[in-house]
Amino acid sequence: MSNDLFRVAVIGAGETGMPLLRKLLAAPFVELLGVADLDPEAPGMRLAEHRGVKTTTNFHDLAELGDGLDVLIDVTGVPAVRESLRKAMQETGNHHTVIVHEMVVQLMLSLLNGELVRLKHDTQDY
């Protein structure tokens, strides 16, 4: 990571991912490299496309960005997604990218809002 830019990607672009995506897109020190969601019409997917950010329905596309990605944020709430990401990082030898769990996102958004933020998740499996 350079000293002044975080290269970030987000998995989950529905109601949970939208507030985070807005913050990331507004931050001059963040380069949003991609957004993944199973639903190509999810609000965050449309927002990302509108802003010229790569979108995909396969979250492994983001994991394949390798060392060019500093932070991969998973807001799906699906344990199998996190496990699959960890496995992909191990298999490719990527020791650079940090995978951020939705609980950390909830904490950060809550701190920013000054109150507890509840995350919403679909029952959709990946």
C-alpha cells in the first residue's frame, strides 16, 4: 500500500454494503477496485457501475486481484464466503490483502454514526 491510498474491494452490495460503499467512494484516500454481489441489480452494484467501478457476480474475481488489493471487505454475513476467500488467499500465496469481516464493518459504521448500526443480510447463499 502506498502511504496515501488504500486499494479496496467489497463483497456484498445490498442494504448492508451500500452505506459502506458510499463512504468508500467519497474518500479521496480510497481506490475502490471492485464490487461483487450475486444480484447484478443490487443497489451497490448499480452505484459502482455508475461510478465506473468494476462489478462482478463472482466474488473470486476480486480475490484474484492479488497483491494489487490492500483490503477485501466481506459484508455478506455468509461464513462460507469468508472461508473461500481465506482458502483462495492461501492457494495463491497472497499475504498482502487483508480480509475484513462484516463485524469490523459494523463496528466502524457504528463509530462513524455515533450509535449501533444494525447490518441487514439476505438469506441468499453463495
